[in-house]
Amino acid sequence: MRLAFGGKCKHKLLYPKKEISIRKNYICNKSTTMDISVVVPLYNEDESLHELCTWIHRVMTENNFQYEVILVDDGSTDDSWNVIQKMKSQFPIHGVQFAQNYGKSAAMHVGFQKAQGNVVITMDADLQDSPDEIPELYRMITEEGWDLVSGYKKKRHDPLSKTIPTKLYNWATRKMSGIHLNDFNCGLKAYKNKVVKRIEVYGEMHRYIPILAHRAGFRKISEKVVQHYPRKHGVTKFGWNRFINGFLDLQSIVFISRFGKKPMHFFGSLGSLVFMIGFLSFLYLGGNKIYCLSQGIPEKNIAEQSVFYLALTSMIIGTQLFLAGFLGELVVRNAAHRNEYQIEEEF
């Protein structure tokens, strides 16, 4: 795993004194290879959008990158979309506006679908992620061969109410997924284009893109320490419910990753175990009753003992679990995509 500190941003250099036309010089035509697509999901960030795009443009021109910025407006109620429309003559941007607020995962999914660059960079629109990190992230993907490089906000400028739960969340994610990253939820990440085309981000799954990528066969996942800035405008759009939803989504991903194509292995095994516990309990009760009768020892009727009902319940639950696995297996075997696999290379 490679950790490298990114450079600091000089905010004073962001704005040129004169308004210039940029778009016509840097939009790629169909014969030109697009180096980088920057996907920016946003919600009510009208105050930071122009500064962000100016900052991105400065970094890209200094490094001679052919690029595009995909701004996905997730149903903003402020002036974000009008700002995006005004910037389309200045920067090589592609704007997408949702009719309502669908969430960050939906915005990223649409952005991934439209990305054309060889390397796809994701970042938040609140200016807490530094575009100055882009050249090094690009180099790690193109020269070092990583499939995905996740940012690691080692020094965070967030309140304790956000940093402490985040640390617990990252610890739980590492333990459950087996992927050793320090910061799964960092918005600043870099991907090979084929990675974002193979994964499907929905619900609240944007927090677990490294897990989704690993599940899709991309094992080369690294991490880079990145600069994290305090929020300059507005307020955070996330509350405490994101940690509850995030934990539930993590369980879903882990389960689907392991048993999505073989549900009988989970439900069948668990059902058989529970059924056998109930069945062995019945054998014990029956054997004990027979022994007591043969020895003339007084003993309660089997139906009068609480163990009888526990055993009966176990056998019923075990049968239901087994049937759930059987039905799940039928669904998987009859699914239209049951034999679709990601092929890396063939000849």
C-alpha cells in the first residue's frame, strides 16, 4: 500500500483577473483521447461550484490533461443548476440535473455512465477535496497500475461528532470486507475507466465502492494520503442516519458478495443446522421417556416439557430456512444474468 502526501492548494492563484474563454481550447474531439473525467455529485453547492471548476481547470492545464468535468446536480433547491449552466461556456463540463433528490449513489452512477476519460476521478463539490491531488492519483493509476486509488484524509477538518463515528465505521468495514483501507468514505478517489463501467452504485453503496470493485474482480486497490480542507460554504448534507444506513448496506454487500450466486450454501447450511438441533432434541426427549418407562421412573409427558416446543420450533425454522435457500437457488438459476462473468482478457 502506498501512502503519499499531496501538495497544498494556493487559493490566491485560482482566479485570473480577466474573464477568458476556456471551453473551446480544451474540449476533446472524438479523435482525441480523454485523459481524465472528474465526476462531481452535488446538492446545494452553488457558492463553491465556480471556484471548484476554476481550481480543477488550473490543475488540468498545468499538467496538459485532456479532461471533462461531469457535474451531477442531485435535485438542488438553491441556484446550483443556474451556476452550472453559466459555466458551460467557460469549462469543458457536462451537466446533469435530477428532477428530485435521489442521493449521492445515484448521482455517481449516472456520472460513471457518462465518463469517457481513461481515468475517472470522483470528488465532492464542497471544496474540502483538493484538485491538486489529481496528477498524483492519475500517475498511480496509469504508471503504477492500480485499479482504484482511494483518498485517505489522515488529518480531517471535521467535528468529533463526525470523525469518531467515521473511525468506527472504517474499522467495521475493514473487518467485514477484508480490504485494508483507512478511509472507505473519502469522496476523492481515482479509478480506471473499466472499473466504474463494471460496478453498479445504488442505495447508499457509494461508501463501499472499493468493496464493489473488489467483488467485480479488481484486486489492485491502493490508498493515498490527501489534503482535507475545512468547509468554506454551506453546511454538511449528511446526518447520523447515514451511519445506520451505511452499516446495513455493508451487511448487504458482504452477504451478496459471498452468497449472491449460491444462496443454498447459506440458507441450506443454516437451516440444516437449526433443524438438526431440533431433531436431536426430539431424540433426547423420546429416548429419555422410553428409558424412564422401562425403569419405572415417573416422567412428564413429552408435550408438557418446554424443550419439546423449542425442538419443534427449531425444526420448523430449519425447514423454512432450507426452503428459502431452495427458492433462492431457483431464482438465481433462472435469472437472465446468471452466466454473465467479467472477463479481463482472452485470445
